[in-house]
Amino acid sequence: MSNKQQIKNIKANSERTIQGLETKPQEFVYKRTGGFVKSNQVYSIYYTTQKREIYLTGVFETSNSKFMSRLGQKSILNRYADIKSQTKQPYPKTTPANPNESDYAIGVITRYFARVGNDTNKPIFEVSEGDFNAQNDLYIYFQFEWVISGVKGDVNRVNSVTLSSLQLNYSNITQLLFPLQLWKPPKNSPDDLENKLERLKTS
């Protein structure tokens, strides 16, 4: 979303506003450039539905308003909103990969993992793509490609290389993964027929 559209939305949807204030010397900087806003510049405060104070140059009718940041300590409202936002960060949950038939047809999936960031002794665990994309600052995250179908020897070799690389930073990753984890041979391949014969022997 462009700055212009963001500003338009803020003006249209704020709970209340204070219009026509004037800046003091070196009180504000422009958010986009970081340069000081000159003194006696007309500006307005908008109080959003997210309980934040937004500072914009000009008044409601101004068509080219710009975002400003107040120097010094944040307002109580913005400090409270920051704290509330941090406490609302979702915690990642253990979510083992569960490939479907389309994934097996492609042969490769992306797997996502996390670990508490400030303790290398904490266990690594697999998470969903959603948790990976909504990262919590208290955790570290990583992802990698994992082969799940194909010739058994090739899959074992490729995934073994992946594991060796991961062990450089996550030494206990092999407690969770092994090279043929999730592997399924292509239908009617020699490996598939061998698996079927093995199942028949044990049934």
C-alpha cells in the first residue's frame, strides 16, 4: 500500500483527531527521509482504531500530507500500543510436515523449524509455514528444501548433504530428521515394488 493510500485511510478511519497544531524547532523528523521538520509547520494528530497516535503534516483537507515522527520519548499511547503488540506475538507450535500427493508428485517440499533464540540447548521443532511467516522475536527460524520422492539412493544422498549443512548451526538436528524421512518411492518403481514385497513378507 502506498503512503498516499495509507494516509487517506488514517484520515478516514481515525477515532478522533487534533487539527492545526504547529511544530516546534527540531520536534519532528520526516519518517521517509529522516530530515527535520521546520518549525511552525502545521500538522495534525490522528488517533487510530489501533490506539496509536499518528502525526501528519497539514490538516485533514491537505492532499500531500507526510508522516512525521516525534523526537524523544514516545507518547504514552504509542508506548502502550508497542507493548501490547509485542505481547500479542504468536508462539510457534510444533507442526510436523505432512506432504500430500501433489507434494510427492513434485518431489520436494520446504520444511520450517524454530528454536528459542537465547538458549542453544533448547530443542529445535518443526513449525508450519504460517508460524514461519509470522515470526515471534523470541525465536530463531530456518527453512530448507527436503526431497521426499525419487530414487532411494539419490534421495538419501541429497538429504544427507542437507543434514550435514544444517548440523553446522544446529548440531542436534539429526535427533529430529533422518535422510529418508517422509520419503515415498514413485508408484511402480523398483523401490515401490520392493516396499510392497517387504510389506507382504511381514503381513
